[in-house]
Amino acid sequence: MCYKGRMQRDRLPTLEDVARVAGVSRATVSRVVNGIRNVDPQLHEVVWDAVGKTGYVPNRMARSLVTRRTGTVALVVSDSESHDDDPFMSRFFADPYFGRVVGGLMSVLRQSGVQLALQIVGSDDGRKRLVGDLRNGQADGVIVLSLPAVDALPGMLTEGGVPAVMIGRPAEPVPINYVDLANESGATLAAEHLLGRGCQRVAMISGPADVPASHDRISGFRRAMAKHGHGWVPIVAGNFTQESGEDAMRTLLSQTSDLDGVFVANDVMAAGALLALRDAGRRVPEDVAVVGFDDSSAAVTAQPALTTVRHPLEDMAAEAARLLLARIEDAEMRVSSVIYEPTLVLRKSA
């Protein structure tokens, strides 16, 4: 019979049981399960492996009395609209972007024994309630995905003293930690690849121009095209959904009948663009080369598979989680940023 089975039959496993299986001291086990950071990473892994083998369940209530922490951080999606008409949040979970963020966060939080709670707020009142709940100890800190072009939440969190890290830079200057991608560089990669294929009549499907990431991708693409003598690039905005990508592609085809290359600001919109091109009888990449952005599951399942700019969301989310845990431990930690560089992933669409 396995060790875990004996423990469950006779009594609940204890810290001493975990220490015995891990071959470390009880104090080391206590530091690991309580999220204290000054533990060797290899010991950290050994202890959590022993936790799994013994079936030990940390007493979060007792821990919170000692540390004054909940052992929970919140992932907050700040939107510009209410989701009351979508109680199962299907729009949220249908986008591969969010699943990749959650996966990256959990890769770090799980090892630290920290739970992740999801919050979606779509109104000013909702943001005020959220900040109040966080200040009252609902969670130890927050990871923020801010969708509106103008969002008061990052400033509200910093003014309220809530430990917070954003994925994506804030739209307005706010003293908040963030992790971001060099979006302009990614758009430059797309432009240079299309031009390198010999494309001469190139257009772009962007996201909303007032969203920081979209703005940077537009700027980077325009600048790179201008550098190579293309002073005018037709651009139609979508909203990062497949339907908007399909509509934008139809608009571009009506405006530029001899279009031979298009950069699309995310893979989901690019999948819609491919549908519009197919309906118009345009072959990809023979007639029109298409480059997406993200390197999400939508790029792999598209027909043809998308050449795309890789957005390392899992790595970025994991770094955001590490930054937040550090900020929770050290309230005086200086505001910092981490910027990731994109790469081009070649497939069949361009």
C-alpha cells in the first residue's frame, strides 16, 4: 500500500510526514508551504513532491492567521463592458489569449501553493468594489489584464496600496509593475517578412488603435513599411475577434483589389481574414500572403497554418506571477518592467 493510502486510512498527514518523505526538516517544509521565498528551488520541488505523495493539505486558515495572507491572488480582467449577459464568460474562455495567461500564471503559483481567483469587472462601480474588497484582504495581490483604452483600475490599485502587476503596459503613466512585449519589433518582423517575399501591395488589419498594444503594432508596421519606401499602408481596425477579422478583410479587398500581402494584429482575426480570402477566391499564400500575431492555437488550426509573430504569453504571465509574489513579500520593491522580444514563426500562410 502506498504511503498516501496509509495516511488517509489512519490519520491526516502532517508537516512531519511531509518532512520525512522529503528528507528535509519540518522548518523547511513550513517555509515552502507558507510561500516564504528564501528556500532553494530544488528543495522547493522536493517538498511539493512530498506533499503530493503524502496527501498533506496545508491549513490555509491557520497560515493566514500567522502571515496575515490569504494564499490567493486574483487575475482581474478589466473590461469596458459588463458581462452580466454572459454568466458563463464564454467570450472570455473562447479566446486562446486568456487560457495561455492562466496557464503561465499557474505554472508559478502552483509551485508556491498560491491559489488563483478570477474576477471580471466592466464598470466603474465594479472597479471600486473590487479595490475595496482587495484592500480588505480578499486576495494578497492582483494580476491585471486591462482591455479598455482608458482604464482607471491600475491607478486605483496603486493608490489603494494593493500589490499589482499588469500584463501589458498601462495606457497612461501609472507607478505599477508590468510585463510587456516589444510590439513594435514584432510588427517590424511581419513587415520585413512580407516584403522579403516580394509583396508590394500590403495592408494591415489592426486591433483598436487606442489600445497600447494595437497602437504599437500599427506604429511598428507603418515605420517598417515606410523604411522600405511604402509611405502609405491601408489599415482597417478589428476588435480581435474572428468575425471582425473577416469583415476587415472584405473591406480591404473592396478597397485594394490587387492586395498581395496582409499583416493581421492577432491570430484569431487572421483566421477570419483567411475565410474572407477563401470566399473571394484568393489563394493563400499564392495570391495573398498572410502574417498573424500571437502564435496561439488559432495559428496552428488555421487553413493554411499561419505564419505569425510569437507572443510568449505563457512566459510573460509566469514572470508577472513572480513579480507579484516578490511585491507581496517586499512592499518597498521598486516599480519595474520586463519586456520580451518577439520572434517570427514560419508556417504556410506566408
